[in-house]
Amino acid sequence: MIDLVLFAGRIALVVMLYAFLFAVMRTGVGLVRGQRKDAAIWSVDVEKGSRELRGLHVDMLGPVVVGRSPSSDIVIDEPFVSASHARFTLQGPALVLEDLQSTNGTLVNGHGISQPVTLRDGDEVQIGDAVMRVSRQ
């Protein structure tokens, strides 16, 4: 009789363990889906600049480096643009622009920046002759 009780206890323990793991997994997946659904989607559109750049649309899915270097995510091949000029970074739901100590600076809405700036929907970023508009979808 005691063997039957111990066996039933083991089965109950295994069932509770699987139920717990299922609940944890379901909660984790729900959190990830919630974060993706609630996260702001940012994009950058090049409005003015060289013919190759005009009309370029970039969705911000991670850090985006702008510069003259071919390894940059957005390449602006102009003499007044540094190799790694500026970087867009997602910080939670916000999009932050940081000048990477470029020689000629980065402008946001016509003003030079010296430290990272949190961008708003519709802000205009100028690097060299290229003018980009930031939008939140």
C-alpha cells in the first residue's frame, strides 16, 4: 500500500513540475511578444544628399552607424563626413543619436550636438550635405 502512495506522489510531483515549466515558458513567450508589440519602430529617410542616398529608407532594428567608411551602415561619401561620423541607437522605446567625435559635427534640427540626443518623431538630422528625417511608425 505504501508503494502505491509513493508512486502516486511521484506522478503528482512530475505533473506539477511540468505544469510549472509550462507556465514559466508561456509567461516568458508572452513577455517577449509584448515587448516586440509595444516597442517603437523607428526609421530614417534620407531627404537630401547625393543622388545615391536620396530616398534611402532604413528601419532601426539595432545600432546604425553613419559615416564615410564602406563598413558604415549608411555610407555618405563626402569629404566633410568622418569615417564613423554618428550612431543611431535604440534605447528602450527611444531613438538616440550620438556624434562619434566627428570633425565637422552632427546637426539635429539645425543645432550641433555634443552629447547623445534623444530624437523625436519628425526630427531632422544633418550629416555633411545629407539631411535625414527620423520617424516613428
